[in-house]
Amino acid sequence: MTPTPDPSSADLSIGEWLAALAADPARRGAEVAIEDERAGILELDGAASSVAAGLLALGLRPGDRVAVLTGARIAALQAWFGIARAGLVEVPLNPASGQVLLQHCLSRSRARVIVCAPELLGLLAGAVAGSSVEHVVLLDPDETAPPAAAPAAGLPGLATSSFADLLAHPAGHAPADLPAVDPGSTAVILYTSGTTGPPKGARLSHRANVNLARHTVGLMGYTPADRLYSVFPLYHSNARYCSVMAGLEAGARVLMHRRFTASGFWEICRQEGVTAFNYQGAMMSILHKQPAQPDDRDNPVRVAFGAPCPAEIFESFEERFGLRLTEIYGSTELSLICQMPPERRRVGTAGQESPLYRVAVVDEHDEALPAGVPGEIVARPKHPGWMFDGYEEDAAATVAAWRNLWFHTGDRGVLDEDGYLTFLDRMKDTVRRRGENVSTWEVERVIAEHPDVAQVAAFGVDSELSEEEVMVAVVPVDGVELDPRALLAHCAGRLTAFAVPRFVRLVDVLPLTPSQRVEKYKLRQDGVTPDTYDREAS
């Protein structure tokens, strides 16, 4: 049984937390490696103080926002911890964003300074108009970054300086010389994935971040002997708090790669001595679909953490690769709402409510539903400061999400008699077909069982009869000629008749966010393409 964290033990700002780790001899081996760069705990702590002092010397004051636009690199960590130590608010941004999306995030966050990779200046120049940005801090060029989509452009009216100058700021600026930072103050604005609409900026406190890292360590049993592996981006809560901060908290080593490679994944784990990794989205299905090898169990990984691993492959994945899975359910706003560690498992569910939150499934009036009846998943923290503080510049969305003193996840699920939560689908992903509600999650699970399917996404498209029709986009296994008719025959008897897809589109890849979630809005925009198979027309 994972102990409930002591609220007072996590009542530190990120800067105080980092300094405490650096002063602990038991954690001196903690380090983070990103590709071929690496930094130890002492180096990160020292850089945080220099960067903090340098940013304040630019005229910033605690509470001001500093955006960070770069790929995963050690300088991004130095910026993150320096911004936190100064009492500033970090706004990590997706370097793969288009100009419209980047402009949306910059204008909503009211960032005054942006730390930017030089290869992204062209993108920034097209997005900075109308924002509050007044100063650009340039990182050293990243030689491993792909070529910029547009040539570097000038930034008229904006001051510029070098990140190296921040790192070289006089070392006399110790943490004690910097502002005292309230653990309950905002540390970061994290933008949600935006898979169903414009991303919202969730404000999270230092207390919430430190608490999540410490809870993850307790849940997973991480120690200084562990090597954690992540392929997720640093503007995502999974990599930040459940890998980087969790690894440092445990005194462990963390390895980060910028891209997920299914074919090379286990060899990386062997070569790097990886003992634990985080997963999300389609990762587990993709790894499980790889051809079986005689040495599949010959790897140092003991545990993995994330969601969702499909129930059909859960136990076979553990057996094949010789590890144990801890399934969780959470969000950017509330972190680990439910958890299913190996000692309390019910495969196919996300486990029971974690020690951090109360969980319920409610109807449209927010009345709790009986066990076994599907509804919206809602949650609220058991202690202050363990959830987000609102959406930046979006009071209406904040009030809607918090109505009736519950955080509304927008997810549909069901609780059983023992309090185990089963996620069904996003409320917006439910397809309404001829008076019936179709769970896209159920459709995807059934189709994913077909041996020739590598990935699948189910969604609704407009119907000439009103409401919607069920459509799936399917990525076949490499080298396989997949017949849509055979795929639909596979669904017969496994899905109720009204849930069997009408439309099947075979694609080479699915549009994914960096956290491996399918961007279904892009598939809906494409709709029924000329190469789509129509079951009724056939």
C-alpha cells in the first residue's frame, strides 16, 4: 500500500527542493542525460541560482512569466529550475507548434521573456506579434536539431541576450540571496494537448509539482540504483514530474531521448541499464506488435509506469518482457487521480483512487452514479495545493471545470463496487449513431486485437441520416495487405451491430501529439476520403 504523502513534507518551492537534494550526500549520484548531454544534481543546482539571478537582473520580478521554446536539452532544465528559483512562472512551449498555436500560447500566458533556440527564431518571429514578449534569451545552437522550417528572422523592437550570460552570472548569488518563493505560488503554465480544441494553460504550483514527483517515487519504489527512461517532451507533465523530478528525488539517473523508436527500444534499455520507463498513448501496443524475439526478457527493466496499456495485452506484455506495470489515470490539471500498482490490480481498469484525490462518476447534474453506471469522471484533492489553480486567461473554462466543487475531467468512465475505475472514452469522442452511444474506446480495443493492425483510431463523421457514422483510421502492420472487409468481419460478434464501423481508412501513420495521443480532430477534418472503404456502399 502506497503511503499517503505528508502534505507538510512537500511544502517546498522547486528551488528549495532542488537545493535540499543537492545538499544530500545520498543523492549525489542523481543526474539527467538528454541524448549525449548530461548534468548532475550539483550542476543543476548551481545553474539554477545563476539563471535565477540573471533573469531578475533583466528587470523581471517574481510572478512574471518566462516562456521556453526549445527541444529537450540540458539548457531547458537549467532554464526550468532557474525560473522556478527566481519565483518566476515558466511557460514551456512545444517547438513543433505552428505559428497560430504558438501565438495563442504566448498571448494568453503574457510572457515577458522567452528563452529560445536560435533555429526556432523564424517560428518565433511569426508568432510574437501582439504578445507581451519584450526580451529574447538565445540558447546556443542545437547541432542535433532538424533544420528550421523558416530562415531565422529579425525580431524588431525586442532586446536579445545570451543564455550563456545567464549561466555565467556571478556565483555569489546563492539561493539565500534570491527572493523567498511561496510553495503555493504558480510555478508553471502547462498547455494541455489540445486534441479537441485550442490548448488551455493550466497553472500549477510549486507544491503540486514537488508533491507529484514525491508521490511517483513512493508509488514506483524508485531508489538511487534506478535508471529512468523517458521519450516524452519537457513541456509535458509526464517527463517533467514523473521522470526528471522523480528521478532526482530518488537520487537516480534519468535518460531522455527526443524520439520514441519501437525497433530500438529494448536495445536502448539494455545498453543504458534502464530499470524503469514511462509510457503513454499507443506506445505499449506498438511495442507489443513488434515481432517476438528470443531475448525479449533479456533486459534490465523491472517496472513501467503510465496509461493506457490495453487489457488484452497487459499480462502478456509483462510476461514477454519480464516486468511489472503500474497503470494510472490522471491529467495535467490533477496528476495521478487513480493508480493500479501490481499489488492491487484489476486488469482493464485504472485502479482505485490514489491517496491524493477523491474520485466519483456523476450524471449531467453532478449527482453520483451507482457502481456499474457510466458517467463523467470527476475528482478533487484531499489536501490544498494538489491540483491546478485555474486556466490562464480563461475564467469561463475554469469555472466550468470546477463546477460543484469537482474537477470535471471530460472523460467518461465507470466505477465498480470496489472503487476500481474503468475509462471508457473522452465525452467528446463518444459517437452518437442512430440514437445509440458508441464508445470509440471499445471499437479501438476490438480492432486492435486483429493481428494485422498496428494502430487504430475511431471517431465520428457526419451522417446523411443525421447524427454520426463510426469511422476508423487503421495503420496496418508493416508488410501486410489489410483487407477492410476482413477487418469488419473480425468485428462481427465482438461489437454490437450499431458499433461496427461503417468507414475504414487505411493510413501509413496516425497524427500523434508528442505524448503519443491521437489528434482525432485532424482525422475528423479529413473525413471520408476517396480512398476510404464504405461498408454500406459495398
